[in-house]
Amino acid sequence: MFEAVLRDVVESTEGAVASLVMDLDGIPLDSYSRPDAPFDIKAVGVEFGVVIKSIAQAAQMLSAGNAQEVTIVADSLVTLIRLLSPRYFIALTLRPGGNAGRGRYLLRTRAPELLEELS
Amino acid sequence: MFEAVLRDVVESTEGAVASLVMDLDGIPLDSYSRPDAPFDIKAVGVEFGVVIKSIAQAAQMLSAGNAQEVTIVADSLVTLIRLLSPRYFIALTLRPGGNAGRGRYLLRTRAPELLEELS
């Protein structure tokens, strides 16, 4: 059901390879991968999903409000994550050097559509 | 001993409020805060330090190499983190709307100096 948005976000971001919507317990709702994606987007979601939960709790502990967005840059993988609600997030993976600014912009502007589907 | 770099990074980034060098077990080596900093940078380091450790492990699990950089955007706090080594990181906190791009650039370019001090 999220397929159109997930594909759009990947295909409109230079260097992007995959995207998914997942809940914070690691259950994927939908995902989209380019055929040449070097990482399994569901594995990325599961690994970093656990971390997102901790980040959301840490932000609350610090009275910094809700966590909105997390960017993780590793040697061979850039992961952009946007919290859609306290329960769901969207992740977009890029190759190093991909256009992370554009990716973040698209996740932010397309989030309301996804959120509508989720409610 | 890291004081000059920590202060420079804060004072040269629009919207930045504090910075610190910490090890991944949450022990701060040095920190710098503007007098009006709305959050205790050591508390931020401790809360997000735990998360950084998990992120580094997750990146390894995914065969994505070493984690280099993490950005966390919450409602009232933006935190930029750069891994200096498998043991230490530098964190920079900004108000929402601060110049995160400039902050990331400074953390990246000043990291070698800090790393030299650490070795």
C-alpha cells in the first residue's frame, strides 16, 4: 500500500537504493529495492529499528521531545530514518556520496501521506 | 586538552550550543558549553553514547563497515556525532534550525587533531 511512495523516494534520490516502512518492533509493512541494492533493506530496518527505539527513549529522557529523524553514515551504507509516529518509521538507504539532503527532504515531505495510510 | 577544538566547533557553527569528547562507555574526556546551552552536554553524551555503541555493532552485523557519523534530530535538540575511533566519539549539539551541515563539516575536518591527542 505504501509502494508508490517508497518507489518514488528511491527513484527521485541520486544514489538511493532501497526504502521501507517498518514498525519499531521490526515488522516490515512494505519495502522497495532497486535490483542492484547491495544491502537487504529489511535486515537494515531490523538492525537499526532497535536503535531507533532507544533513540526515541533517550530523547524523551533528555526532555528533548520526540525523535524525528536519524541519519547513520557507515563506510559503505548511508541510512536515513524518519519517525512517522511513535510506532512506525520510514528508512531510505543510499550509497556513500548519494544525495542525503534530497532524501531527507523527500522523507519529510512524503511522511504525511504515509501517516494517513497508517491511521 | 581538547578544549580549543571543542570551543572552535561550537563557536564556528550557527546554532551550536555544546560539544564533547566521550568514550563509548559514557566517560567524558572534555566538553565545552555555551552559557545559554539548554541541555547538559554530558547527559546527552551518556544517553546517545549507548546508542552509538549499538549502531556501530549493527553496521558491523550488516557488513556495512565502520559507523562514521550519526545525526539525531529531536523536537528541541539536534545532535551530531562523529566516531573518532572504535572507542571515542565527538558530539555537537545544536538548536533546531542550526547549521548542521557546517557542524558535520567541522567535526569531520577537526577529527584528525582530536584523534592525534587520543593516541
